[in-house]
Amino acid sequence: MILQALATYYQRLLERREEGLAPFGYSPEKISYEILLAADGRVVQVNDIRDTTGKKPLPCVMNVPQPEKRTVGIKSNFLWDKTSYVLGVSATSKRADKEHEAFKALHREHLAGTQDAGLKALLGFLDAWTPQQFEVPHFTPDMLDANIVFRMDGEKAYLHERPAAQALRARLLDSDDGGESSQESVATCLVSGESLPVARLHPVIKGVSGAQSSGASIVSFNQESFTSYGKSQGDNAPVSEQAAFACTTVLNHLLRRGEHNRQRLQIGDTSIVFWAEAADGQEAEQAVRAESLLADLLDDRPSDDQEAARIRIELEKVQKGRPLSDIDPRLEEDTRMYVLGLAPNASRISIRFWEVGTLGLFARRLAEHAQDFHLEPVPWKTAPSAYRVVLATAPHREGSAPKMDDAMSNLVGEFMRAVLTGRPYPRSLLANVLMRMRSDGHLSGLRVGICKGILARERRLGINSDKEEIPVSLDKESTNAAYRLGRLFAVLESAQRQALGGQVNATIRDRYYGAASATPASVFPMLLRNAQNHLGRLRKDRPGAAVGLEKDIGEIVGGLTDSFPRSLRIEDQGRFAIGYYHQSQSRFGKSVANDDSNDSTQDTSEEASA
């Protein structure tokens, strides 16, 4: 299903002449230098074609014949390669001489008898070239191990772009190993259903964060235990050369890095790509807009307040049941969407999640996610995305922003799957957040929102048997003991802060939050006794504040049973955190929650370093 969807998307992009997308047999690669050849093969000039507009030169990306899949063997690319192959010189390779011989052997075999002037010039170059000729002025040490292409002097097209070279490339692709046809490699393609030559090895996937820089495989059979019926490698799951190329090429296109690519998100170790289905030109425009909307809803790190407000309005319209056409007339509810999550796994790539649905369905589920997490006062500008949620599970250290590397990587896939499918959030997320709040004492609005979102969704789906709803804002009528205890803890902390002011080195939250939220009976009697001291001091200095606090304590305790619970379930620990947040924020009206004004900046800085 995944490969079929990718292959279909490749064909649509190819028909639209998508920039940077290579046709079959070609691949966008990083090229740094070009060698200009005379008709007899002499080197006329060597040009640095790297982009020098930035701080350091960057290779240009161009479509060249697809590179060979190298492991430990020596395989030459066609009409281009790095200097160890093209010139026999390298700063790192210890077998540059053998690699150069492979380059010469490949081109002498396949270019023999050619009548094309450019290809004949390349043969002349290979006949005359020796590694000892690598010297200034044409060649510099900066060239070592960079990729090189060829061009005839006075012509604009590179050798691999010449019609004769493209025709030869097509013939080589139609043959097995560039030579004789092999009927044994022909089978019914599992992607297209056509009888075509089978890809023995699939092209590698590049761009997945954490995977090998040279690329990793999404389909591979390199162990005997992976094979069956005596078949080897790609014959175990026959996918044609064309389909394998289409799938990997379009996936690499989706995974490309750059500010203009909004179809890729990075959350922890998971690289997420998504695309919309479209058939003709009009639908293509709808697909692009659908992809843009999904990018807005998935990524909660807008560049400015205006953009944040726009995204919030879009979500609110969906929450109210408004059609997507109210957001943009070009949007269609039934536009089919695909979301794929990939993570590195040694030399392979693992599928974290794969979800298929309509734009309207995904928009509604994202709106449900925003509603489940909703708190008042609101501690964020836009509803928290997977990135911010997972980052909240990382330790919060004084003076430094949390790092995604410290978060549980498996939470990314589980959480995204829950958001996109409407299923329950992972229960491990609740346990992890509660543990972090107990250990580092950082009770941010986002962490509390996670507790509220998990409990609210489970109740909405009928998983949680609690009769009482999860409150969005301060609910003084709530009879839930854990919620009231959280409120009581916030009032006792407020009494301490108001009584001691700047003399407080560590509040009761710093010292007792973990015990109070897990084993109330062991802590609250002592906290209430100490609170009398704080209230006594306030009666002298600020009698009005003392009266208000005593009233709050009386109202909260009056709704509790005669004894404090000996322990609280994990769900009740979440309610405790919600009660604490609501009560502590009630004194500040609609102000942003404590410390959470920093959440967005922390997220942004972490992403920049990712």
C-alpha cells in the first residue's frame, strides 16, 4: 500500500514537471565540479560549479544517471562520479587506482563504437588521463572526493544530458547488468501488476534523520532468514525496477530539507512526510492547498503572532463543524491524504506509522486533539503539536531548554498515530509526564494540558469509567477528591508564598509535590499544620489575604471525605495536576501559565538544532 501510493504520487509529480524530480534511471545528486573537454579528450578547463552565495560553498544538485548502490564492492557510476573513480585520486580512499580502473572499464565497454562527439571525447580523456596529471592550474586539492561531471567545451549540455547518452542509458536500464537480458529477473510487479524486470536491490532513501548519510533501505533482504523458496534479495517481494525507482525517488523528494518544503516534519527521531492525491491540473491545485493546510495544522511553530492567529482560527472553524471551504474555497473535504512516519534503524528505515484518510477527516481529528488539550487560562498560542507534546516529556533543567534527545523516541509514533486516527493517546505519555513533574517540579501548562487531554479523550471514548467530566477551567463544584487535593495544594503554596515572600528558598511544590500527588495522606496533614503558621503571619500583615485563603481552604476541604486518600491512581494524579493548575492560575485571570511563555521559544530552538 505504501509503495503503491508513493509510485502513484511520483507519476503525478512527473506529469506536473515537478522541479527537482528525476525521471527513471536518474537521480538528483550533489555535484561540485565540471571538466570541460576538447573534441580529442583534452582537459580545457575545470570549473567550480558550487553555490558560493552563502557562508561556505555548497554543491549544486542536478539530475545525473542513478548512482550504483555501493557497500564494500567497487562499482562505477555512469558519466559522473567522485574523483577516486573519475581521476584516480582521493584524500580518503586507499583503492583509488582500482576505482579508476572500474570507471574506465565501464565506459570503454558501453561507449565503444559511439559516434557522438561528446562521448568520444570522454573516451579520449580516459585514454590519455593519468592520476599524475592531477595538478594546478586545472586541479586543486579542494576537488578531492567531490563529484564531477563532464561537458564539451562551448556547449551548454553536460555529457549525461546529450541525446546519445540518454538513449544509451535507456538501453542499459532495459538490460540486466547493462548487458544481456535475463528472463529469470522478470516477474509480476507487486506495485504495478505488470510483468517487468525485478529490482534486485532498491535505491537507498536519504534524508531520514539519524539514518546513514549514504542512505538506508526501506526494502531489503540481506539475511537467509528473510528469504523463502530459495529466492534471493528482491525476488522475495518482486518490485519492478521502474516502481522501485519511482517509490524511492519521490520519497527522497518528500524528505528533502529546506525552508520551502512544507511536506516534511521532524519530530524527535521520526521524519514525517505527507501528500495529497490529485489527478488533473485543477485537482493538483487543490492538493497543494490541502498539503499546506495539513502542514499548518501539524506544525504549531508559526513564524509570528499573525500566523498563529490564522491557524487558531482555522482550527476553531473545524471544531465548530464549518466546512473546509469556509477556510479556503479551493479545499475539498474528500481530498485523499497520506501521512508516513519514518525512523532510522541501523542501515534500514522503520515505518513508525502510516495513515490514510481524507483532508476533512484529518482536520476534524486535529481539531479534536486541540479540544481535548484545551485548558483555561490557555497556556499556548496554538494547540500543541506532537513535537511540543513529546518535548514536554524531556527533563526540564534550570537555565537550559529541554532537548528532544532526552525524550522517549517511541512516543512520537504512538502519539501521532493517536492524533491522526482519533484513538486514545499512549498511556505511557501520562506516566512519563507525571514522573517528570514529580522529578523536576516543572508544572507547565503544556504538561498539565497533556494530563487533561489524555483523561478527556479516554472519557470521551468510554475507556475511563469516571462519571465526572475533566474540567477545562476552575470547577469549584467538582467533587473529585484528586482534583480538590490539587486545588488545596495550590492554595497552601499560595499561603506560603504570600506569608514569606522573597524569603522562600524552596516552596512546598519544590519539596512535596511528588508525595502530595501520589500519597496525600502522608503529606497533607503536615502541610495543613504548617499553613496555620503562614496564615497567622498573614493575619498580622495582610488580613484580607488571610481571610481569602482561609475561605478557599475551607471550601475545598469541606468537599473532601473525613480522611485523605492513602494513594492516588495514575489517572487521579493527572486530575491532581489539573486541579493545581486551575487553582494557581485563577488568581491571574487569563494570563499565560507559569513558565509556558517560554515553551514556544524552547521548541523553536530545539528544532533549529535538530
